[in-house]
Amino acid sequence: MTAEAGWSAWPAPAKLNLFLQITGRRQDGYHALQTVFRLLEWGDTLRLRIREDGAIVRHGASAPGVAEVDDLAVRAAKLLQFEAKVALGADIVVEKRIPAGGGFGGGSSDAATVLVALNALWGTGYDPDRLADLGLRLGADVPVFVRGDNAWAEGVGEQLTPLELPPAWYVLADPGVHVPTAALFQAPELTRNAPPATMSDFVSGAVGQRAVLGNAFEPVLRRREPAIEAVFEALARIGTPRLTGSGSGCFVEFANRESAEAALAMLPSGLQAWVAAGAAVSPLRAALESNRLQGRRQEAQGTRF
């Protein structure tokens, strides 16, 4: 994390859903999901600066066409400010890299980073459980970014169990298609009653489990969106492509960086694709620890005579 003229920079990592299935419908009307979240060493960067006047001000746009009132980063700041009764405000700049609507978790990660970073900068003192609860009010994917662990997830995605994942590199691709999640959930061909899986099913990767632990939205999107089908066909040349979340983003997993970069070089030049590493823990957690260490050093220096 770096600071310049009162600004501090914080990572907002992207995520992948290594599988995603719908196991039924809850009493509250939401669908019950199972998934594995994989955090990445790549994503957006948020720049924050404390304001004394209490205003929350977004500089620039965090995504094309997103009004400030609807911006999850702004909403996260205002929610924490209201709940903690903080008199301070914040300037917010979102440096976007994560494609909007791709299922890589960009908006949710931005919101989580605002919650975690402003909690530290404002001295709010909320613990991760409290921040995750606030995050859930903004979106089902926000808690995993707040907690910062790769995780097995159930419920609407908020019931998280930390999961150790082996090192991996990914070729990511963005078809540039944005299909509203609500429309996908209403698709008549969507499988909504998959038999529940277990973490051991995922970890073992046993023969026959791969088809079960796929992404429920993949067949729907591939049939409905030619651009997504075209990306799957291109990625099939280098490995087994998968869909992340309910977005259009696709990925292929590799054991190391060299293999991923070699595969990327084999793809058509017109395809929007890039390489990213899987994270053992969120880069945001490392930034938070750096902030704490810096604060301790400053306190120690202040006590010297």
C-alpha cells in the first residue's frame, strides 16, 4: 500500500467461481447455491483519502454508466459511515481493471475494500464478522472479499468455510457480454435442483464429479450468447474452459505461470484475454497488515525523545 498527499491505495482482487450450482430455493425466495471462491492476485485498485467534512465523494466513474448513487463503493462508504456514526468522510477513486458484468466480482470487491480500508482509516474498530454482515447488505459476494480467504460457500454465497487451494494460474477471457443475473435465474432451462455436493467431492475431483461440479449458468449462457460460445471454443484449444459466476467471464486453469502464458500466446489476437495468479489469501489482507505495521511504526516514532 502506498500513500501520497493523503491518499492511500488498496487492492480489490477479482475472484473466480471454480464451480457454481443451484441446489434449491430458500424460504426467502432466493436460490440456494454452492460454490468455491478463488481469489486472484489481480483486480481493481481503490485510492482513498479521508475528508474532514463528512462528505463521501467519488472521483471519476468506477464503471461505465454507473451513477454515483448506485456505485457499490460509494454505498459501502456511506453504510459504514452511518452504522458507525463516523463524522469523517472520504474521497474515492476506483481504478478499474475488472470487466463489469463478467462474473469476476469487481463491484463486490470494490465495496469490500472500501469497508475494510475505511474501517482502518476511520478507526471504526469493527471486526471482520461485523464488516461481513454489512457487506452482505450490499451483495452476496461481498463477505468473501471482506474475509479474504478462498472459500467453500453455501446459502446465497455468504456461508463461508475457508478452503486451502493449491497454487494455480489462470487464463481469463472476457467475451464483453453482460447478461443481468435476474434474467438468468428466470431462464426455464436453468438447473435449480442439483444434488448437494460436499467439499470432499470438490477436493477429490473424482471421476464423474466434474460434470456435477460445473456452473449451472454455463449451458444457458452458451446457448443464448454466441460471443460466449465463441470464447469457449477458442479456450478449448488450450484446456478445459469454465464460466465464472453468473457473468460471461471464462477461464482455464494451469499449474504454473509458464504454462498459462504459453497457452495465452496460442489464442486468437482479437480475444480479450490475460493471465492472473490464484491467491493464497486476499491481497487486501496484506495491505491491511501493512497499514497496521505502518501505524505501529508511527506510534513508536512518536514516543521517542
